[in-house]
Amino acid sequence: EAGVTQFPSHSVIEKGQTVTLRCDPISGHDNLYWYRRVMGKEIKFLLHFVKESKQDESGMPNNRFLAERTGGTYSTLKVQPAELEDSGVYFCASSQGQVLLGSEAFFGQGTRLTVV
Amino acid sequence: QKEVEQNSGPLSVPEGAIASLNCTYSDRGSQSFFWYRQYSGKSPELIMFIYSNGDKEDGRFTAQLNKASQYVSLLIRDSQPSDSATYLCAMAPGGGNKLTFGTGTQLKVEL
């Protein structure tokens, strides 16, 4: 069974440019999450989809970040325009059921974003 | 105060010893607690989930939860060099499905 797949694995862009990150969850997982880890800090929650609906987007830093999950399958996270402080590793995770009840959240390997 | 506190380490233990990793948290509403292991450059992977006070054992791993004292720990028995990784403590705040992580503790198991 394929795991959570993220693309690209690395991205280097200039400040002010746009970047789109993609996540393919495990097939059949309704729950999809985006997390981010900036240098030296903890992994922080960005948002949670249930199928195509945004369940919780309380962690999105500002309106330069836009996440979508068309058709409840893969998800994209767009940063426009990118700023230096957006640099970090962006993780996607998916789960079949509710994490709160112990359903395992499987993580992708992350996209390392560097804004110069 | 951080929501989840972990000693960043590195914690060095000899092969075969018991490694003890600790985590404290501030949200008394947290209901579910997780330990993830992350090898360098890889994705975090779940190794333990616990939600009741007390101990939970799975192979060489034991998770301990004390909600009154707001701490959760992970014991690794018979530590192996392959256990060398960063261990992330995480929890799901009450009523939510997002994970709140600590910064992780780096464990080194030495031959």
C-alpha cells in the first residue's frame, strides 16, 4: 500500500514568488492534515480536511496560504507571495478515522521549502 | 509556556540499556497522547498511543501517562542502535483532531 506522497521533496524559490505543494494521502483516508516545521521549532498544525471540506484551519498563518482538496482526494497548499519566514518543512498526513480516538495519522516525508 | 515540553537532548544511552523520554503538557483538556519516532530526513511514524492513566506496553516500548501531573513518558527497553532517532511527543487537545507536538528529544544509542 502506498503511503502519503508529497511533491516536490525540495523547493527553492525567491521571495515574492508562488509555490504550490501537493499531497496525495493514503487511498480511502478521508482526513488530511497539513503541518509545518520551521527551523528549530516544533511541528505545527496548519489545517485539517475531512474529504473536501476544511474542518479546522485555525493554524493557517495568514491569507498568503491557500489549501484546497478537490474532490476529496489529493490536496494542494499554495503560498503566494512567499516570504522568507515561510521557509521550513511542510508535512502532510492522513488518517482513516479520528486522531483523537487513536486512528493513526500517517505522515509524508515532507516538502522542504526554502525562500531566498 | 509551550504547550508541550520536551528536553531536546541529545540523550545518550548504551546499547541494551533503558532509554527514558519525558514530556510535559499544559492543556488539561488533552485526551490522547502519542509518541512518534522520526529518523533524520524521514517522516514521523507513530510508535505509541495512550489515552488512559497508567502504563501501556508494546514490545520494547512502554508509554506512561499521568494526567494529574500532566506528563507522559516513553521507556525503551534493551535499546538498540536502530532506536537512534528523534522522538516526538504529541497530543490531541480535547475535542480536536489536530496534533500538538513538542520539539522532540534526540536519542543516541551507543555501541
